[in-house]
Amino acid sequence: MNTHFYYGTLCHPPLLAKVLGRDVTTEAARLPGHAVFWAADGAYPVIVEKGAGADGVLLRGLGAEDQARLDFYEGGFGYHRRIVTVETSTGPVEALVYFPEPGRVRPAAPWRLSDWLDRWGAVAIAAAGDFMREFGRLDGERLGRRYPMMLMRAGARVRAEAESLVPSLRRAAQQGDVAETSARQVYANYFAVEEYELRFRRFDGAMSPEVNRAVFVSGDAAVVLPYDPVRDRVLVIEQFRMGPHGRGDPQPWLVEAIAGRVDGGETPETAALREAREEAGLEVRELIAVASYYPSPAMLAEYLYTYVGLADLPDGAAGIGGLPGEAEDIRAHLLSFDRLMELVASGEVNNAPLLILAYWLDRNRSDIRGRAAGA
């Protein structure tokens, strides 16, 4: 059978084209006796065999390569083919539909493609490109387990393209200024390492010799330093960190600002507010953007969005936080602003995000406190 019915994300032509590797033409169709809902634990739909009918699209004339690509993509999420009869403008048609494994996906709210497109469309298309790049090389189920991380990386790529500035001092890159010979993922778990063979445009106009370069891919992160302008105090957190441990630092517990990865389909601002709740049980009422930057661009694809977050920090606001399911063990500290700057001066604050936020707050603290007093 070479006819398929799609009811969810593959109804979006750009995503379907990314999975198939080519553009195709579809027609409207409907699967009676079914309904489509959001999956309770993800950014995708689930179809159930009960309801007034599931609207979607029909795709005819698929070949063996098309089928293999679809099985690879859908199989990564535990979805498998069944034969159903759908309604079309020309009458009933037998078609293949991907259903989840029984009991694997729990339905939540009713699904609408437009809602998914608003939040996830661009990110899902970028992630599908990464997913399908491994077709014929890796197991789809293994990739499916990494999909939340792939969405996180895809979101970073979408933001990088949308936020790119035209340089005023540095080189304005043009098409062809970076030529990749090969790109491969040599390690992938929560984070990933990618290795490239490439050439780049030199300042004399010639292309460089081919070089081998690797990059550690972790997605973007949001960082927030909660500040109470009335009490003139901040909240910082303390936790074990692998970076110092891997370096051989005998003191691998660091004092930091609250931080966390920006999930796929999430904005940096939303991530900052979420992390404040998760790591410190804190509600931030206002975010003040400070700086966005690459902390170590020679080897990290990480990009940081940093904020000072205005919040009430009464006595007792600090405690133990973090998500146990992610093995987080986080202790919060309430510090006067002067005590924070003492830790900066002594070197006990030794990570770039908190240093930058502390120096920025030192420069802008009077204005922030003045606004708070006049509110």
C-alpha cells in the first residue's frame, strides 16, 4: 500500500517535506470514529479510536524510500502503521496511519494544528532535519529518546537565525564563506559533540586549508539573578558542578545565579521564570535583560540569555530546591548586595554569568532602587 493519512504534525507541508526529503502534494481527508489530542507529555499529537472524526490529509503514490523514511521518523516515537479507511471527496480510501503503541501516550487537550504551529512549528522542522540526517545510520528509537534535547538544540538554531545582527566591526559573513566537507555527531546523550571538516574565508579573501574542528552542543540557557531592590539583597544558588570536578578543582560546589536550558518551543524569558520556580521556589515579577553572549565560542555552541529578576526576598526565602527527577540538589542563599560583591572580590564567585550580572547590577543598582522607591 502506498497511500498514507496524516492527522497531526505531518499535515504541515514543510515538516512532511523535511521527513520525506522532497515536496509532495496532499488532499483533504477524514478518519471517522477517531479524535486527536495533545500528548500529555510532549509537543505532538495522539490519535484515539473514539470521537466524531479526525481531519487530516491524504498522500498517495509513496515509494519504498518514502515508506522507509516515514517508518524511521514515526518509529522513533513508538508510532507504527495500521490500515484504516478514510473519507475523501471522491469516496472512501484505504490508507496507512501511524498509531502510538497501546498505553504509551496519554491524551490531554484537543489538538489543533494551528496551536502547534504557533509554538513548535519552526523548531520541529529544524529538529526533523537533525533527526532525518541520521536516517540509515542510527536507530530511530534511540533518536526518539533524545528528541527533547534535539528540540532544545533546534530552538537554539531558530533563535540564532532570527536574532543575528548585521556586524558593524566584524566580518559580515556571506554565502560560501564557510564550506563544510563533512559533519558528524560523534557523541550524543543529553549533550552532544559534533565534528566537522571545513574551510573558512580568511581575512585576505582566500579560503583556509581544510581543518578539523569539534563543538560541544548543549543548547541555549537562561540565567537570572533575583534581586530585591527594597531589601537590597540577592538570591544565589549553590550546587555541585561537573566542569570544576572535571578540571580537578577540589571545590566543585559553585555559587551561581539561577540557570537552566531553554527547552524547545520555549522563550528564554519563560525559561528564566520557570527555573526560578524549580531551583528556588521563587516567583520573579519582572525580568531585566542584561546581556546575551557565547561564554566560550572556541568550543561551545552554548548561548546564554542573562537577566536580573526583580522579586521579593524576605527572610526565609532561601532553602533547598531543584528537581529530584533530574538529580538536582540545590541550596539557595540570601545575600546582601555588599556581601555578593565581597564574594566577587575574593574570587569565591568564579563563574562568568554571575560575575557579569553582579557587575551589571553594581552599575545599575541605584536606578533600580530609585524606581522601586517611587513605585
